[in-house]
Amino acid sequence: MKMSFILFISALVVFNVNAQTNNPTLATQKNQKIQVLNFGTFHFGTTPDANSTEFDEEDEKSQKEVRALSKMLATFKPTIICVEALPEENEQLNLLYQQFVKNPEKLITSGGETSMVAFDVARLNNIEKIYGIDNKMNYNYSVGDFFESSPDYTNAIDSETYLEITNTPFKDYPEIAALDEQYETLSLIDKLRLINHPVKLDASINANADKLLYVGSENNFEGADNAAVFYHRNMKIYSNLNRIKMDENDRVFILMGSAHTAFLREFIQRSPKFEMVDTLDYLKK
């Protein structure tokens, strides 16, 4: 009796596998997620972020690199483009985009990576409208450094781990560490390959939020409180993405600062709605 039950279960499993394999409806359902190219960048021009990259957006060589980048990203063939701008700025953003469409020979640099990269990718794919999905929230990402440098405050949680993450973020990844040390000497494309590497994206979450979980005074959670604000901001960004009406036939290109890209990657990986393509496939030499 026991053996018959085992054989029955085995046959049922085989039947289900074969049914799924031979059923075109089920096979189609598996592939109905919305494809997303979730692309992280440094901010062109001035930035309020803690770290910045030397990049002259008016330089002819820089503009040629940007054009080459846009052509690479445009091969994804997006139908929807989302950028690091507030939704309430969409009208102004798209007026600027239409200005570029009328005169595409000259890149618009005033909007940084949005007007230089996103506008050109949109133009190359005949997209009519670009969406801002950002949400602004103030938080203090320097609270850990304040605790470590102030003579009046002591980090009562875990100073050792905080400093390790701060000073040697790629301790277990020597190849990434070597590239990171050479960062300013890399070409634009190579910088962006590094920025979008999964290890670098994880490090971005650590640098902007998670390392603060090792910081705080004796009876308080100053680090965690500030990290929570940054998590909250990125949750709102993801919610703004989900406000946009789309279906499985759409292809979404998201261009944001790499810390937001890293958080969106975490949300999208668990989503029943979206499926990320490999960003590095669109940055091949």
C-alpha cells in the first residue's frame, strides 16, 4: 500500500511537469512579467550626494561617450522611461524633452544624466513622455561619521563593523576593490559597468543605509532612524513606479542614482510584476 502511494505521487509529479511543459498557456504565463532595465549612474554635474564624480558634461569627448552610451541602452527598446525627478515636475520635464526632440543634434546638459542620457534614449525609441518617480526625504547619512569623529559622542553599537564597511567596502572582492581604486581613470562606460555590478550595488545600500544600523548612542537608534528614512524614500520611489499604467507588453527603462537603483533592484527581484534584464548585457564593448 505504501509503495503504491509513492508510485502514485511520483506519477502525479511527472504528469504535472509534462502538463506544464506541453501547455502553451502555462508557458506563456511564466513569461508575462514586464521587462525592466534598471540602470544606475553617478550624477552628472553638481550633486548633493556624499560622493561625486569628475565629469564635464560640456566636454566634446564626454558628449561622444554619452551618445555611445545612449545608443547601447536604446537597444533595450523601452516603451516607458522613468528618471530621478519628482512626479510633479513631469510637465516641465517633458517640455524640456520636447525641446531636445526638436533639436537632437545638441545634448541638453542642464538636467544632468536625465537630459543627456534619458532624453536621447527616449528619442531613439520614439517615446512621447518621460516619467519622474523620485520622492524627496531628508536624512542624515553622515550621522555615523559624526559619532566616530565627535569627542562628545560615542558609538555604543558596533563601531568596528561601521568603520570596516566605511573603509574597506570590497574587502572580500579584490577585483572590484582594484577597479574602485582606479575609478576616476576609467572611461564613462567602464565607470557605469562598475557602478552596475551587483557587488557595487550591494555596497551602495551599505554605504547609504545599512552601515548606519551599527551606529547609535547607548539608549537610542540614531543610525537606524536615519537608515529607515532612506529605505522609506526608496519605497516611495518604487510606489511611484507602480503608479504608472503598464502591461506585460511594456519595457521599462529606469535611470537613477545608483543607490536608488540598488534598492529598486531588491524590490523588483521579489516582484510578481517585473523581471529585470541584466544591465551589463547593454554595456558590452
